[in-house]
Amino acid sequence: MLSASVLAVSRDAKHRFSKANQHSIRLLAGLGVEGDAHLGATVQHRSRVARDPSQPNLRQVHLIHAELFDELRAAGYDVAPGDLGENITTSGLALLDLPTGTRLRLGPAAVVEVTGLRNPCLQIDAFRSGLLKEVVGRDETGAVVRKGGVMSVVVVGGVVRPGDAIAVELPDPPHRPLERV
């Protein structure tokens, strides 16, 4: 069995769709990624700020599983770490199967808590035409399936680098499935 690890880390100080890969990122407790446009205790996503700027920021750190990129490549889309706006690209971890409240220890110190699913928007089709239908679909029952990664908040700050191990700490049962945030 593969162990979970960090494949890449990314950030961007401006509100752009993709984020540049870095040698490391620093997570700040209660705020997010130092130097990233989404850093803050309250919402930083422009559409959410327009609705209510006092909402708590449940989207401080965005994580995507690298296995999604393999799936997208098989569908004809060339996507690399950071391209979909994530801060941390993971490998060997089924992010979408985690329950709400799962804590992920990233490297020697940092800890994030998973708050929910990313809800990909139409901007993804501006990045690659038709990509939205690949990351948001329906299962056999007709329920919406979101594959665009998970969102989290920083519980304990620290530096995160590619190659860092990821340890999973599940919350106490009953487990709540991830919902969009």
C-alpha cells in the first residue's frame, strides 16, 4: 500500500485560476497559506466576499489528489499540480472519501482540518474547455459528484514541502460525509 505524501505545493498572491509551484509553503494557523490570495480568517474568494465578507474562511487551503490528474489525462486533458488552483497536491490519499473534520498532518508540524468539497465553477472551462464536466458529474443515482478536491482550515501552522508525509486523523464517529463549502 502506498503511503500518503505531498506531491507539490503552490500559491499565488493574486486571484488567478492557477497557482505557481513552490519549493515550500508556510501554513499559518487560522489563516491559510502565507502569501496566497486566499489567506485570511474570513472569506477571501471574491464571489463570497461580495455576498458576505464576514463569513468564516472555510477554504484556507485547497488540496487535490494527483490521481485526479491521471484520470483527466485519460480523458484528454493535460493538467499538472497547481493548474486547478490547489495549494497542496497529494498522492496516495483518497481525499474525497474523507469525512468532514478529518485532520491531516502535513510534514513535521502543520495540521489542516478538512471542511468540505471544492465546488468547481465555470472558470475551469476557461482554463480547459469542457473540463468542468470531468470534475463535476453525476453518479448512477443521479447525485452530484464533485472531484475538484477538498478545502480545509489550518489548525497548526508549519512549513509544507513536496515529499512530506501525510498522516490522517479521522474525527470521532459518527462521520459526516463531505459537502461543498
